[in-house]
Amino acid sequence: MADNSGTNKEKIKEKVEKGYKSAGKQSIAFKNPPYIIAEASLVGKKEGEGPLGSLFDQVLEDPMIGKDNWEEAESELMKLTAQRVLMKAGLKNASIRYLIGGDLLGQLIATSFGIAELQIPLFGVYGACSTMGEAMSIGAILVDGGYAKRVLSITSSHFAGAEKQFRFPLDYGNQRPYSASWTVTGSGAVIIADHSTKKEAGEKDIVITGITTGKIVDYGIKDSMNMGAAMAPAAFETIKQNFEDFEIKPDYYDMIITGDLGYVGKNILIELLKEKGYDIEERYMDCGIEIFDQDTQDTHAGGSGCGCSAVTFTAYVIKQLKEGTWKRVLFVPTGALLSQTSFNEGNTVPGIAHAVMVEAR
Amino acid sequence: MADNSGTNKEKIKEKVEKGYKSAGKQSIAFKNPPYIIAEASLVGKKEGEGPLGSLFDQVLEDPMIGKDNWEEAESELMKLTAQRVLMKAGLKNASIRYLIGGDLLGQLIATSFGIAELQIPLFGVYGACSTMGEAMSIGAILVDGGYAKRVLSITSSHFAGAEKQFRFPLDYGNQRPYSASWTVTGSGAVIIADHSTKKEAGEKDIVITGITTGKIVDYGIKDSMNMGAAMAPAAFETIKQNFEDFEIKPDYYDMIITGDLGYVGKNILIELLKEKGYDIEERYMDCGIEIFDQDTQDTHAGGSGCGCSAVTFTAYVIKQLKEGTWKRVLFVPTGALLSQTSFNEGNTVPGIAHAVMVEAR
């Protein structure tokens, strides 16, 4: 575990005690760090066969999830995940003040059709594959600020829906370059609350202590089959800003976790940070790399999609925090802000990354 | 102007003074009502020829706004609007802590490409044509809660981009039914701040006193050419909830302003509220109806799009508040949560509406 550098810890505590919510240039330190009181992750068959397979709440063998098309399948997946996280928390829909949700499909239809029947006031959000970071950030603000006792943050993605939306129809049998990522079929959700639900003394609370909200970063990458390279600079800017805003170094965290940079983006990120004097290599992982086995699953650069970081965080990262393997992590979902139209029109692929500071207490 | 029913006013004041931020089931009463310190509206030629034409900050004659395609034109429109609102406020980008923005295009590309160069931390939001309500709601929360001194909330839409996205290519020359609306080419922006910028004693401050966040409402309408009918039930639910949460009646407001229900949706909304004992007819307007002249502009049911309510609010509604014509309004942008895919797959058109309470003080 990280050596909690006394100076930094005191500085942040001091800031928070002063009610100094706006830390540095792009961050917030929460005065009343909100609790993650429940989490859920549902995935498709391929994700279930991957290295994290046994950790997910449910693996859905049928890619259509009993529906007639990919979009409705994704909506159903999100609905089942929202229901699961409510069940795990022992809560009814009416106990949730806001639902913050998003997905990759145009006009967020997986979300609109997926969560409609829950009848929870909705803020629809979009940050491509960084959406879980945005949804958790806004959720934590609502709870810390006293605007809500409980918020549900959720995102989803579906391999086949994303291929149809962004690339080629599956039936076309297009070849995938090695830099391409594989969109995760999955949905992850957390309930963020203003109170602990700890039942026993030994149990850990999982709290959100701060956030760093990303700007759009565009290094001019135009290859939609190489999104890792497009997103790495955004992850770099947000992580660097987090270090600067809180006056900390990489060793403040036990793990720094990006969303879906994959093998290509990972190396770029490590190099970019190294140039600025930050060495994260020993304490760095990428959800897109963890979720599939590159050697046996033919997923090339790794997993991606709003669901990738959401299910890896809810199934794997929170487990490490609860078990005490890690005490403090920086969760940084990364998004590539392209559309089929912007790609076809020859535009670049701008990136964005939203960081969430999560601690076991 | 409305008779400010003493009882209601006191009740709300009492709630706010207690720090009771969560009003009723779906609303927030702001303890430190944020100020709208600047607003800007840029529109296309047709909107400039409409009844509100002289009120907009700028009318852009060229529908391509000097760009090569409709999407880039909309991005440019949003960029120019963001720059305009900053200029009007006398602020630089760096003074803005968050930009909350969205548009109608798949994956919000008008926003991503439009505001990238401003380099402001971004929360991308989507609520179809209700997006301005969502962007202002989140903006007001960030400021009221002390998370930001200044936030920029912005949305846009473009007629040709929206036709391409949701309906038929313009070149196809498709006939439009009378229930169809005309997507507004326009972008509206506000800067929400924690301080007044009032220069003279007589000047009015414009403040956001509360919000009511909408749920998804689906009455089973399937006609994407009749979005007013699809959105009216959502507007009804949100407005009714606002009355209930704050224990007020329609006469609490001088004007209740929906986004883009148009002529069809307007009548449905009035009837639905009447059935519940709320008569809003005397104090009701719809931005989609105000922005075009139905007789001469061939716009059928009225204007629509994220830009419709945004430019009508920033150019017309704020003016009425500043001049003292109205003291208190409920601004309720309305959204139809469909996509081309969901429509083609035979899905319904769910609606959502987000209400923002705005006052001149």
C-alpha cells in the first residue's frame, strides 16, 4: 500500500476542512466524501470467459438478452444492472433521488429505453467511454452537496451495437487491425449515498474523496481503429492535473486505473507522464487490458466501451479496496469523442478523461 | 405580474433557510440562488426572419457558417456562441470552472468539436431538446454548492444537421406533415455565477431559485413527426411535480415556458394540467411557437431542437425578466428521447422535461 505522505495528506485535509471544495484548477475535494454503498456488474459471454469472469454479478450467455435487436439488448442489460444494484443495496427505485446514466449509442437510447420504467429523475450524460467517470463525478457532487441522499450512476455498452454504430456491421466480416479495441458487452452501476451501510467493524467503507474533471484533448489522431492513442493524451492531462491540484505524487495512490487505453494507449500514457517526472508504471492498470486475455480471446488492443471501465471498477477494483489490497485508487475512465459522422467527414478523434478518487476507510 | 402568495413564499423561504435543499420528490430549492450574469444567442437566417429576429445577438446568414458540412457548421455556431457569452460577461475561458453542454447529434459531436478549443473542464449532457434545462440545472447545482464560481451552460441545434440525423436528407425533398416541427438553427448560452454583476441600482439580477428534474415519460406515441404529442406528457409531469414539490399554484409564476411542444403539444399540456386542477393557459408560452411565424414561415407545428428553447430563453425570456415585465418564470425545456435507430426499430418516443425556476430580483 501507498505511503501516505504526511504533508500531502495534511494539505488536502486542511483544504477540505476549510470547505475549500474547488481544489486547484480542475478538481473538487469532497467535504463529506460520499459512500459507494452498492455496486453491480453484468456482462456478456465473452467477458464472462475473460480473466475477471468469476467476479461479475451475472454473465448473460445470450447476446440478444431475449430482445429483437442490439439496441434493445443493451437497454435490457442496463435495466437488469440497475435492478441488480438496487437489490444488492436493498433499496427500491423511489429511494434514489437521481439516476445519472449514459451509453455510446446515438441519442443515448440504451439509457432512455433501459431505465425509463425505473421512474427516477434522470440526468443523461455523455463522455464516450469516460461516461462512468462523469456519472460518478456528478453523482458524488449531488450527494456531497446535500442535494440527494442516494444517486445511481450507471453506464453500458454492447459489442454488436457499438460495431453497428461506429464501425462495420458484423455480417460484413471486416478485418480488425491490432490497434483496434473490442467493445465490452457490459453494464456497471454504483449507488452513491450520504451514509455508510457498514454492518460489521472490520468492513471497509468505500468513499469518493475527490474528482478531477477533464477537458477535451485533441492531438490530431484520426484513426478510429486506434482509440488508445487518441485517448492517452486526455488521460495524461487529467492525471497530471490531479497530481498538481492536490499536490500529490503517483505514490499517493495504490493504483491508477484508466478506462480503456489498451496496450497501445498504456505505453503512450506511461511515457507522457514520465516526461513530466511522474512514474506510474508500478501502480498502473487499464481496465481494457484486464478484462480480456489478449492471447486467447482475439481482442487485440483490449476492451473498450462505457461498460468496460464500469464493470471492471464495480467487479474488480471495489473488491480490491474492500479486501484491503489497495487503500486508495484513482479511477480514470477515458473517452474518444468521435461519431461515425465525424470520422467519415475526416475529423480527428478528440479524447476526454474524468478522474474519480476512491478510498477504502 | 403574479400575486406572490405570501404563504407559499414563506414556506419556500423557510425550507431554503433550513438548508433544505431537496424540495418534495424531484426538486431542489437553492440556498444561494446562482446568478445568470450573461447570456448569448446566435441563430440562422430563418430564425432571424421570425418574430424574435431583432432580439438575437447575431443572425448568421450562411447556413454552413463557413464550414464544409452541417456538423461542422453546428460546432462553429456553438463555438461562436460560447465566445459571445464570454465576451458579453467580460470573462476569459479560464474564469469558467465547468462547461455543461450538449446537442442533438449522435455522440454530441457539435459540442465536442465546438468547444474543444475553449479548454474548459466539460460535462457533456444529453436530454434531447430538454438539454438546456439539464445543462442549467447541473450548472446551478455546481455554483450553489460552492463547487464553481462560474459555469457556462450551452446547447445548440442545426436544422440541416437534425434533418440528416433524424429524418430525411434535405435533397430528398420529403413532405412534412403539419404535426412536424422545424429544428431551430441556433445556439444559446448562459454564464451562471455565484455573485451579482449588477452595476446600477435599478438593474435587475436574474437568479435561478430552484429546479425540478424530469423522469422519462412514455405514453406510447410512435410518430417521430409528432414530437409535441410525445413530449407534452413529460412537460405535464414535471410542471405538476414542481407545483407539488414547492406547494405552489400556477399563479406563483408570471410565465410558464415550455421548450418545443409546438401547437399540437401545447393544447395537450394545457388539457392534462386542467384535469389536475391547474389552469396555466393565461400564463403559458412555448418557445417553439414564439420563434417562428406559423402563417408565413411554413414551420407547421413550430420550432424544436436543443437550440430552440436555449435561444428563446436567452434572447426573449431574460429580456422580459430584466425589463420587469415578468418577475418569476418556470422554464421547462422538453425533449423527445428518440434516435433514428430507435424509430426505425419501431420504438416509442419517450419524453423528458427539466424545469428551472428563474426570478428577477
